Amino acid sequence: MESKVNVISNSEHEISVKLDYDEIKKDIDEAYLKERKNISMPGFRKGKVPLQMVKKIYGDTIEYRASKDIANEKFWYIVKSDELKPISTPKLTDLNYDKGKELTFKIRYEVMPEIEPKDYKGLEIEKPVFKVKEENIEKELKDILRKEASFEEAEKVENEDYKITVDLQLLKENGEISENSQKQMGIEISLNNPDLKSDVTEKALGKKVGDTFEFVYSFEIEKGKGTYIDLKYLAEVKKIEKFVFPEWSEELCKKVSDGKAKSLDELKQFLRDEYDKFYKSEAEKIYVDSLMSKIMKNNEVELPKEFTEKYLDDLTESEIRKQQENNYNTPDKEDVKEDLRKIAEWHVKWDILSNAIAKAENIEVTDEDLKKIAEEESSKTNISVEKLIKYYKDSNKKSEILEGKIIDFLKENNPPKEIDADEIKKREEAKKEKEKNENTDEKETKEGNKK
């Protein structure tokens, strides 16, 4: 057997293989015996047709089909023996079978591109420093009281700290009741809900049971997309309830802090600490994401097309399943796919680039690494270290550990520059305002030229 790997591109290879007939004769003979079992002819029972007659009548077809199976089998034999690393479904691009003489074929397959990473150390990456603000704490305290409140019936809506029960009817733009909509009965609305995207609180003030009023509600067209449409409703007030907020007590402080605070002052400090942990975690994510994005910007990577498309397909299927599980309407697959394309390309590019960095810096997962992690997990789960190590080697855990080591290396070699988050926000707003003004000036210039 002769084989040669030809480099088509940095992400695509093609192997050419030549086999003499003697090397495939056994496979051809086995193909005849296998096909013969399913062949019947006048005068012969199924599977009992003489082999020479089978070869004479069906020989060309049987041997050609066998040659395709042989090509596939030999390809995977070479993959294993020569340690080739195809990452997508191989494609048979050429097959020539000269009966009784030789078989030649070519198979194309994708590989992870070999790249020499550059400019991934000594970068200046900003890391925002978020400050815990007292207004955040006060808002959190108010939200806690709102959730813990009881209710008492009232005659009139005096302020936002009321809950109303209404019957709703959808209105057309001209204010008439939409004939295609059904009345929604017994809808409860907390007027002090900070997430309420509506002018209902303002419009409900001063209303009594039996009163009607109109309000506008901003409805999100597609969950998580941030696109809204304004819907106008006619509301009839059926019930009014006033929030009765509890007093701060040791019992309440313990309840909402999982036992970590006994007084209001302790609860405030607990909330500050929780905010601080959250902010530090978010700042770290922003820093790492910025670092990865900067490194990717510094390096050109040729994406393997089929591998990237397969990754995108898997990502799409996962997203559709997630939306179905959350009882959202099943989205159009192609729309979801296009929405996720850049994300898929980003992940594939980073996978290629991070592995290239690991190779350049000799970063690898050692048996000692696996043992250390297994010992830590074993103490928590009571699963033996040996079983955990075997699981790590058989699963994707090793890749996760390697990714963590790569990120740790990059953080060590690109220490962050800490910047006040408010300063970053001001700078970004100023940049957007400048771009907006420039676009306006450009538009006015074009319109002036037309005149």
C-alpha cells in the first residue's frame, strides 16, 4: 500500500492511496460471499447461486461497491497508524478501481490549522473596578420588603405601593377595542415592580374599584432579544390591595440572609459583601473576555469550514432545545443559526488559537494535575481518586483543565490595568456621542451635496 498526504490548505488535507489487487483480494472475495447470500435466480434457492455465475452477472457492481468500503476501511487504518487527526467527516473525492489490478482513491479531510501565535503576552488590558453604591443597597432592601409584604384591601390607589387586579382588553391604535382579542380576566399588577415596562403605575393613581383607564405596555417580541412593541390596553379595576411592609426584625434579617445577618446594619453589610463578590466576578469575566478578544484580534486564523458548521449546528440545536424547555415558541432554525454564527466562529477560533499557545508554551495537563484535582474532589464526594482520574481521562475534563491552565498563563503574562468602572462608562458614552455626531454631520453633508 502506498499513501501520501497532500496539503490543500492550512485546514484541509487530502490523502492519496494506491493498493495492489493482491492487497484487497481477500476483501473482494468476502464481498462476493456476503452478496451471494441475498441473491436468488431461477433454478437456484436464495444464497445458493454458484459463485462463478454471481461473478459473471454481478461482478462489476459487487466489486465497485466493495472498493468504496475498502477505501473507507483503509483510510481509517492509515489515520490510526500514521496518527492523522481529521476533525470533520472525510470525503471520498476520487475512486478508481481497475478490476484485478489495483485500487486508487483520494479522501479529503479537515484538520486543526497549525499556527504560530503572536502578540499574546505583555498586553495592556483594562479591568473595571465597580464600587458598591448605597442606592443599590437601599433598592435591594426595598425589593426584599416588597417580596415579604402582606396585603390589605383598599378603596383607592394612593401611590405606587399598591397591587391592582384588573380585567384587560387590547385596544387598536385608534383606541377602539380590538375585535380579535379576548378579555383577560383577573390580571394582578404590582405597581411598585421596578421591572414593569409600562405607564400603568402613573395611569392607575387615584383609581377606585370599578374605574377604567388606558395604559401602554412594552411587550418583548422575542425573549432575550431586547426588541419591544407597545401594546395599548383598557383596564377595569376589580380589586385594590395595599402593600403592608414588615418591620425589620432579627427573624426577617436571618431569613433573607440565610442566617448570616441578625440586624439591619448586619444585613446591609451582608448585601455590600454580596455585591462586592458579584462585581469582582463580573470584572474578572470582562477582563478575561477582553484579553481573549485582544489576542484573537492579533492573530489571523483560518477556520475549518465543515468543522465550524458542525459546531454551529450543535449550538443551534442546543439553543432551540433550551427555548422549547422554557416553553418559548419554537424559533426558526435558520434565524437562530445566523444569530449564533459569530459566536460559533469565535469559539472555534479561540480553540485553535489557545491550543497553539499551549503548544508554544509547553502547557499541558499532567498526571499530577489530574491527581491533585481528583484528591480535592474525592474529599467532597467520597469517590475514589482512581475512579475520578479514570473519569477525567475518559471524558472532556482534561480539555477543561487545559483551558484553565492556558487562561491562568495568559492572566499571569497580561496583568490587568484597573480602571474605575464609572470612568470607562463615561468614556464609552462620549465615544458613542462622538460617533453619533459624526454620522449626523456626514448625513447632512450628503444631503447638502444632493441639493
